[in-house]
Amino acid sequence: MASQAKEATEPKGTGPFSPFEWMLSLRYLRARRKEGFISVIAGFSFLGIVLGVATLIIVMAVMNGFRQELLGKILGLNGHMLVQPMESPLTDYAAVAERIAKLKGVRVAVPIVEGQALASSPYNASG
């Protein structure tokens, strides 16, 4: 009795498309002669959906590659972490970089100098 009730509540055609969906789609894709215009509209609609989905997939793939490249360039220019002293200038920068490089998970520790500069040429000055 319980198995009959279970069978009655389960939908038939549990695959990706039910028989009704197949019948409905084939009806509009293969229209009769007097309903030929419906077939043209359905074809254009199908083509539009295919082009839209293809464009979306291509744009997502390109943007994902662009994101990876952009992150690589940004992190190549600036590191993940910047260590600065609070009050006095950092004079033992080589020892600090060496201590940081010994930490687990650190690949490279490089001391850098950051400040303002003026670059000039006979034609222009910038800085």
C-alpha cells in the first residue's frame, strides 16, 4: 500500500525534461505550414538564447583570466605585507627582513625604500 502511494506522488519522467516538455518544444520547433511563422519566431528565439549564453560564457572566461592576471601584476608590484616602525626610523632593515623571511609561509622578504623623488630632463621635470 505504501509503495503504491509513493508511486502515485512521484512525477513521471524525472529526467532533465518530461514528455510534456518535449512535446511542447517539438510542436513549436516543427510547426505546420499554416503556423510557419511560429517556427521562424521560435528559431530566432532559440538562436538568441544560444548566442546570449555563449557570450556570457566567453565573457566570464575572459574576465576570470583578466582577474588572475591583474592580481598577479598588483601583487608583483606590491607585497602582501608592509612593515613600518611606529615612531623612529627603521635602521636595522636587513635584520628585520631576515627575521621575517624565516617565518613559516613567507617566500620572500625584501627591504624597500619608499619616498618622494624628483626626476628631471632637459625637457621636463616630474615628481
